[in-house]
Amino acid sequence: MVAARNRGCDAGHACAVSRRDRGRRAEVQLINATAEETTMATIAFIGLGNMGGPMAANLVKAGHKVVAFDLVEASRNQAKADGAGIADSAAGAVKGADVVVTMLPAGKHVLGVWNEVVPAMAKGALIIDSSTIDVESARQAHALAAKNGVLSVDAPVSGGTGGAKGGTLTFMCGGDDKAFAAAKPVLENMGKKIVHCGGAGAGQAAKICNNMILGISMIAVSEAFALGEKLGLSHQALFDVASTSSGQCWSLTTYCPVPGPVPTSPANNDYKPGFASALMVKDLTLAQDAAKAAGAATPLGKHAQEIYQSFDAAGQGGVDFSGIIKHVRSLAGK
């Protein structure tokens, strides 16, 4: 009788194992089917500049069918060489697309393109804007998408051209939960960190706050090195202390504005831009506009904007923003 019970137990155990195995196989099949669905997505990419071009190329590498458009012929040619199909217009690019990604200079460009393409998109399709624009324009874009039955996400990026090429960008996303869930697998082909910051426009809000910190901190680090030079400190000595002390920050340890301590920083490449000073002016201005609209006080952000505007006005807008140290040094002679 005991033997019979044991046999029953063994048989039950075998059945349970079999059920678990079947469950695992079904789960794997579902994951594989989902992966295949994502791989086979048709994505329209509009805006193929220094950031958009490499981002579109990474979508191609991930197995998506990418149809791209840009007003600049050289950008279209590069996208074609990277494996994307080329449309003759923005509206032409979105025909049959499951997902549309835009990467454009400013809010007026985003709204102009979205007004053209969103009505042509299928109901329930997804549109992602990875431009850095003002919060109000982002919210207007979301409203346009909702009116046309299209899911939408504002997803500006951090990481510069190196991150765009390497697929290591950070995406700051605004939009409802359903839209974010649809966007996340696509964005993961272009970035390593995807953060849902809140509702419509929240991604843009996070981006301009982050870049205000970045602009201020780069000036602070530059001032410290300029002072250290006057006091006879070597760049390496100051870096070794500050990078392991309370002065530690990204502007110092990853993007050090003087040659030597961080070999990969633009300071070691004549300040050729990963992120141009003119773009920092744009982002600091967006932050000031948002602060004014929200009734927030950002005195350091305002001063950072003025300093970068002076650098830009001196013809340095195409220099990497870490090159602000040259402007800081020049102030000592005034």
C-alpha cells in the first residue's frame, strides 16, 4: 500500500514536472513570438542628423524595417547606406508604419511634421518624438496624436553622438502607460536606460532640468580648473582630488574640460563636439522659458544661460560645450 502511494506520488510529481515543462515551453514560445513581432516592426524615422542618423541605423541593426526621411540629401544617402529605405517625403515615410520616430531641431519643426504625418498614421500606431523641445509644444503634439487615435511619447535623449552611435542613450519619456509600454521595446534598440517620467511632456521637463544641471556643473568645473591653474595646481592633481571627493560630478569625471585626466573627453580632441555649445544655449533657454512659465526661480540656470550665450556670440557655438573653460579663462583678463 505504501509502495502504491509512493508510485502515485512519483506519478503526480512527474505530471507536475510535465505541466511545468509545458508551461515553460509555452512561455518561451510567447516570448519568441513577441520578439519576432518586434523585430518585424515597420518604423518610419524622420530627421537623420547627427543624432537621428545613428539612431535609425541601430533600429536597422536590430532587425526592424526602417523607412527614413530627411530634407538633407547627404543624410538620406547615409541612411540608405546604413540599410534604411528612403521615402520622398515625411508623409510617404509613415505609410504602413507601426511606429514613427521624429528627431528634429525645435518645437515648431516637430509640430509641423506631426501635423503632416499623424493624420496619415493608422489608428493605434505609435509616434515617438526624441527631439529636445519646449514642454508646451510637446503637450500640443500629444494632443494632436490623441485626437487622431495615435499613441504618443515624448522621449528626448541624453548621451550625445557617442551614445547615439553606440546605442547607449538614456531616454526620458512622457506619455501614458500604454504608449510607454509600446515605445519601450523600440527605444531599447537605441538606448540602455529608458525612464518613464510621467504624462505628456514629462520627458521634456526631465531633459531640460537635467541639462540645466549639466550646464551649471560644467561651468563650475571649468572655474575650478581655471582657478587651479592660477594657483599652480596641475590638472591631474585637481582631478585626482575632486573626482574622489565632494566635488565629483559627471562634468568632471566623464567630460573633464581639460586635456589629460579623461582621455575620451572632447578636451583631448580640440573640443570637437559631442554636444555643441549652441545646443547647450538652446536647452538652457528652454529651461528658462519653462521656469518663467512655471513661476520657478533658477538664478544659476539663468546665469549659465548668459555665459553660454556669450560664448556662442563669440563664434564658439560649434565647439563642444565643455570648451566653455576657454571663455571662463578669458574672463580673468577683463
